[in-house]
Amino acid sequence: MWVSGLALSLAVGSSLAAPPPKRKAAAKFDAKATAQLLSSADPGRLREGFSAVRAAGKDAAPVLPLLVRLLGRGLSSELAKDALAATSAVGDPSSSADIARYARHRDATIRAAALGALLKTRGPVATSTMRAALSDADGRVRGTAASGLGALGAHEALGELTLALERKVFEAAASIGQLCKGDECEAFAAKTTKLPLDVMTGGFDQILSRSDVSDEQKLKIVARVRELGTAEAHKFLKDVAGRVSGSTRVKQALDEAAQATAASPGAKRGDP
């Protein structure tokens, strides 16, 4: 019994000391094989090439000229989506101009896909294209453009985003909250009396989460929402108080505002 126990202990010790199995190395991007696929006239082979590029990301930079050439020659709607996704996966700003052409495509789905691709390639062309797309005939495209400008940090588009918000491109609210500074944030907050709170909260959420916005500005927003005295206001304040990290002053103001609106008509009983 003692020998068996010793053998078992040695076996267990040996297994514990064994090094972990090596992970399989990621397959290296085959630029030559992918270039052949992207040079094909067969849609199936083209899709295979696009898929290889998406998987490789920035490592697929050697075939970027082929992708740009394909975008330039014009593609069917389905292939265009795949080509845009592949080109954006490389993430090179030099391809933004070629992608931007598709933001004027007759198919709104392709226009939206182009804007999504520009979010990854970025650069001045991406910003200018999204600013123009705020006036697109399709609501989905306008919304994608409005959200994209916030993600790109395009403060220069703040005026256009404000106008878009007034024209019911409600995605602009969050972007304004990401981009506004000082009095610009206050001007946005003043729209609480004109726009539904569920639209404004997209921007308020952003402002209250930012470390570069003063406590005073945040406290003004908390006070504005508190004054509404609605169940919706309570829900927002309670949610933000539970997850936004900030100064003690702001945290306390959020907690007090949430408690003060707990008795609002429609608020759930038992809410703090």
C-alpha cells in the first residue's frame, strides 16, 4: 500500500511539474496565395480572398493595392460589402478615399457599410465623408455617420451634429456628449426641455463618464435631470450612480438625485 501510494504521489508530482502544452501558432498570412484569389474573376475565390484578409488584419497590408483596385473597378453589392470589410480590416488610412466612394453608392446598405469601414481606416477623409453623410436620404446612414463622428473624435463636426440632432438624428446625442467642451456641453444639456430624456441620456451618459469634464458641469446635468422628477429620470440617475466612477461630489449628487426621484409616478416601489 505504501509503495502504491508513493508511486501515485510521484505520478501526480510528475504531472503537475509537466509544462503546459504549447499553443498552436497562428497561421502566417500567405500574401501570394491571397493575391491569386483577389486576382480571380470568380466570386467564390474573391470571397475566399476577402475572408483571408479579414482574418489577417494588418498583416494583410501587402495585398492592400489589390483590394483598392477591386474597389475602384466596381463590384456587385454583396462583393462590395465583403471588399469593404476586408479593406477596413487592414486599417490603413490611405484606403479611406477609395472606401469613401462607396458612401455615395445607390444602395443605402453599402453606404452604411462604407461608413463602418471608414471607422477603422480613419483619417481626414473618413471625417469629411461622415460629415457629408449626416444629410443622407437614409436614416440608418445618417445615424451611422452621427455615431461615427463621435468615435472619430471629430470635434469640428459638433455644429453639424447639433443640427442633425434637431432634425431627429438621435444618434447624434451620444456623439455630442463625447465631443462637447465647457459651454458646448451646457448648450446640449439645455435641450432637455425640447427633446425626450431617452434621447438626451445618450449624451449625458457620455459626459458623466468623461474625466475631462468638470464636476461643476456634471452637477448641472444631474440637477437638470433631477428637476424632471419623472420615473424615467429616476431610472437614469439610479443606473448612472451605480456604474459611473467619478468624484465624491458627483457620486453624492447622483445618489441624492436618485433618492429624490424615487417617489416619481411610475417609479418602481422599493427603489432607493
